[in-house]
Amino acid sequence: VSSMAKIAEGSRYQLLLSCPYGLSLSQVSVDFSKSHDRIQHPDHDLEDSIAQAWEQRTQGNSSLFNGQKFRFGSFCLDGAAGTNELPHVCLRLGLTDYRTFVGTNLSSQWEKFLVTSQDDCVRCRHTSSPLGNAAVIETSDQKIIVLRRSDNVGEFPGHYVFPGGHPEPMSVGIDSHQLEKDGEGLNKKVTQEMFDSITREVVEETGIPASSLSSPLFIGISRRELNVRPAMFFFIKCSHHSDDIPRLYSSAEDAFESTQLHTVSLEVLKTMTSRMPGCHHGGFALYELLLQRLKSTNGTPLTST
């Protein structure tokens, strides 16, 4: 496979959910439950390959550790176009970990873990599918912030990405399903973490202070076709001019994950999408849908927060 064909394959995506109106925290909820966890594959050899893949990956790499992640199961959407009701999304999340992610989605055998089904939830039931997050951040002069990933990260080294990472179960005190007795309270905490974590990731990766960022608006979920990796995307406005961003980036806490920060116009961003992992290419498509909606409503503000 030529490297160009590889790039094209890696940047293909599927939009699982598009919210071009941008949803605020009050319009999103989470159903966190064991019922959305990964189901073991009936093929024992394939299931055993997960431990082997992790063993290989960790050999000689002491920086890898097996942290808990939220697993994306499915979602349901209420109240949509044509109704007076404000749209609302419920995300159905389980629990997974980085080791299982390496052994399923990131395995060279990832396609064997998929089930032939029109139902997405069934199709991916044997994969770890940790839910990533990322933000399209617009500066005060309408530029977008893009990072170039460093060459020693596990996935897509050297590619362009929007700032992001993962919502963290540990941030809300979850290390197992033991806490589920407090169902409603826990779901609220997890929902809050979906929004808090993206602001946290942006601050850590770009050095922009949280006070300069607007409340995140959820714009949808994209998944790259290569190893079915899902990510939720947010839209955030930044009160800084693009000229200020490099200075802030120079003191970012997690700057080691990236080698460069770019602030680019929409036109330039379009030319960079083929060098993005599919989930981020899909994030750009979600942002374009948001812009189209803004145009059609003459720039009416997105949902009130």
C-alpha cells in the first residue's frame, strides 16, 4: 500500500451523530451502565490475543499504563428538526481500559472483532471503543487551532489533530461498576465530566487558560473507519487573538504530545484534513455542518448556555 493510500484510508470517517445546533450541558445526559460494556469474543484465540498485544506493546515502553476509559456503546436523540422541543442526546457508556483498546481496536486483527450487522451497537460489541474527545477552537479572529502530533505517540504520529484526549472515569471516582447503585447521581457526574474533560484537555494541550474559553458545545460523534475509533467533538470559542496562542502554547502542560501548534483559516484547515486521523477529519465535517447551520440562521447564537 502506498503511503498516500494509507493516509487516505486512515482519514476516512463516519458521522455517527451530528448536532449542528450545538448542545449545551443541559441538553446532554449519560446512561452509564455495565450493560454498555464490551462483550467478550466467542473465539478464545482471538480473545487471548488481547493480552499478547498488550504484552508486545508494553515491552520496552515503560510509559504505557493501563488506565480506565469510558466505552462508547450507543446514543439516543430526542426532539429534533421540525419540533419546538430542544434536542437532547443521551450517551450510553460502559467501562473499558487502555489494554483492551490496544488488543482490539488497535490490533492488526481489529476487523476480526467486528460483527456483520446493520446495528452499530452489535457490530462493535467486541471492541473496546473508548470514547475520545476533541474541540474545534475558534480564536477571536476566526482562526482554528490545530496541533501536529509528536512522533512518539501511540496513534497517528505526525498527524494534524484538534486538541483533545479522553473523558476520564477516575476524574469522577469511577474505577469499576460498583458505584452504580447511585445511578442518577453518577450519570450526572459522568455527563459533567464529558464537558469538564474537554476544557481540561484544551488547557493542558494549548496553554490557553480556561477563563478565555467559552462553555463547550457538543456538536456530534465521529468515528474513523480504520479500527472503528469513536470521538465526541465540541465547539469552543476562545477570546484570544491567534497571535497570542503560540506564547500560551509554549507553557502548555501537555505540549510533549504535540510538536507544533498552528492557527489556521477555514480554507487552510480544509487542506489539512487528509493528514488527520479519520475521527478528526469527521470532527472537521461536524464543524462545517455547524457553520452551515449558522449561515442559514443568519448567525443566530447557538443554544443559550
